[in-house]
Amino acid sequence: MSMLSRSRLTRAALFATVAGATVSLAACGGLATQPGPVATLTEECGATITIGAPLPLSGPFTDFGTNSLQGMQLAAEEINAAGGIASLGGAKLSIVPGDTSSADPAQASTATTKLIEDGAVALVGAWSSAVTNSVSTVSEEARVPILTQSWADTLSARGYEYYFQPPPKSSEIGGAATDYMTNAAKSVGVSFNTVAGVGPNDVANTQQITTALDAFAAGGATTAEPTFYAPGITDASPIVNRLADQKADLILLSGSPADASLIVKALRARGINTPIMGFGGAFVVPSFADVMGDGVEGLFAVSAWNWDLPLDGVEASAKTYETEHGEFMPMEAGESWVDVYLLAQAMEDSASCAPADITSALRDIDATKGPAAAMPGGTVKFDADGTNPSAIPVLIQWQDGTPRTVWPKEYQSAKPVFK
């Protein structure tokens, strides 16, 4: 039996011990303060190091999970082609996916557990904040670090030691989006007097919409009472009727691609051509343009990453991604690409593939150059709660069928257009 195989067996046994010990801890609220045994690699890393990818690869969020996985795979390909992890003898990275589904916490936990038992020393996932909640709880119990694409403030508020979030928090995105949209509009002589908001009734979306409306109100705009709906709408008429009555000159919108496209199409069919600013990955994913067709043109959206950012490594990797997959590199692919580079740097810095050592290196990391730093803000480091204090969102606008960064100005690749 190879060293790596014996090491993985050791990991599986340790994980079983941890899982059993932490169930009782979680039940009495002691997960963060009464940790169980550490799941760690005690032998050499071998020629290949596994990074787990617990992602929604089935259900309505499949596109986002697939895009995230493709971004991870691209980063691993680039790192391996450049010689792998030098401090570990050139060890190569292997990305192993696990299907969390789009909305089943039990499946998410099971898939994550299997990835760790099978030898994953770190995780990148799980895109959806609700799914990430389950996945990150498993990773915390097993003491295996996770880097996430999720934004919800509640995730970083739990005091988890093994949780890392390179993109901004939802609350920060909502506030920044207001400034961005206001300043982008002013740069071309446009202002907003009345702002309306609509989105799903979950915590992350209501928080984003409410925060953004509050910021517009603080800036002097009149804000209409937000409309929150249960996801999975089949008829957008009641929502559109309410928006029509509010007579806003800017609409803030969040939701899944299906819900958002239904609302936008209904607005346009009603003759309401008010500028729309979307929140979340639904508005910047290639499939959204496929569903919307020409109706996507001119829509604004807040994003945590975009393919046209003037940051280290983005241009070349975005070109490779487009060549391999036939479409632009979307936000979640870019976030996941950065996450793998951050893990590679942590392994390089610690000269270790042990989860505890990777975690310590991530706590100390201060990436200011290279793909590991290629998040808006130009720096990735982590506060005690696992969030990146340097992270900022970007504002994009669909122009000629592609999302272009229009604000902040230092990242602008195209000027905003208001018709």
C-alpha cells in the first residue's frame, strides 16, 4: 500500500472519529469552542493532492455548480502545467467533484463527507449560501478548510475557524451597489429619484435588496416598499403590476435566472423600460443571456468578479476558458479559479498538504499579486471571521451580449449606457 493510500485510510478513520465527537458538540452549541480531534495527514502528500469540489451539479443551480467546477479545473491545469506545488516536490492538484444538489442539505452533507473521507485536504464550494451552510458545517467538524463563492453574512457570523470567503458579504454588496449605480449614472448625466426593489424572500436576497434601498434613501432618493416573493413563480403579473404602480426610475431585482427572466420579460412586455440592476449570479451567468435573448441588453448587475478585470492572470485564463467552453468566464468560475490559486499558495507557503497547516497558511495569507489576488480589490487576506476585508464588488452591464465591467472606474472596460 502506498503512503498516500495509507494516509487516506488514516483520514477516513479520523473523520469518523471527528464526526461522532462533534455531533454532541453541535447539539450543545459548542462546535466553535469545543473542537474534536483534528483530521490531518500524517504522511507525505504523494504525487497528487486532492481538492474537493462540493457543488450543485444537479437541480436548478446546475449551471452555477458546473461553471464553478470548470473554473477550479482551469486553475489546477495552469498550476500543474507550471510545475505543481514546488515546496511539495512538484505535487499536482486534482479537483474531485461532489454533487451537493441544489437544495438538499442532507445530500450536501453526505457529498462533502465522502469527499473528505476520500482524501480531500481542502474544499471549494458550494455556491448557494443555503448549501454552503451545510457543507461548511461538515468541513468545520472535520477541520478541513473551505473557500466559498457564497456571500451571505450569516455564514461568516458563526465563528467557524475553517471557513474562508474571498468575495464580499451580501450587506457590503448591497451598499456598494448603490454607490456604484449612482456614480456610474452620474458619469453620463443620469440620476434616480424613485427606486423600487423586488426579490425572493430568503435571508440573503432580502438583506441585499433592503440594504441597497436604505442606501438609496440615505442618498436622497424616494424608495418604494420592496416586494419579496416565494421562489419559483409562474406568473409575474402581480409583481409587475406593483412595480408599475410604484413608477420607479430604477428597479433593483434579485432571484434565480428563471424568476428574474420572467419578471424582466413581463416588465418589457408591459412597456416598462426602466433601468434594472440585478443582484447575484443569476444576472451574470451565460445561461441568463440564452434565456433573455435580446432582452438582456442594457441590464445592470452587481457581481463579485468578471472576466474583463485588469488583474493578474485574468485575461489569459478568461481566453482559455472561452476557448475550452465556448462562452465567457462567468463570476462563479472566476471566484473558484482564484480559490484554487489561494489553496495552492497556502500549500506552497506551508510546505504541507495537511488541512491544519493549509488553514494556518490561509489565516496568514496576504495575496497582492498573481491569480491568488485576482479578486476585485486586488488583495486577498482574511479577517478572524474568514471574510476578505479588501473585497469589493463590481457593477456590470450587458452590452453586445456580454457582461462588461462599468464601475468602479479603475476596473471599467466599457462606459455605462442608459437609454
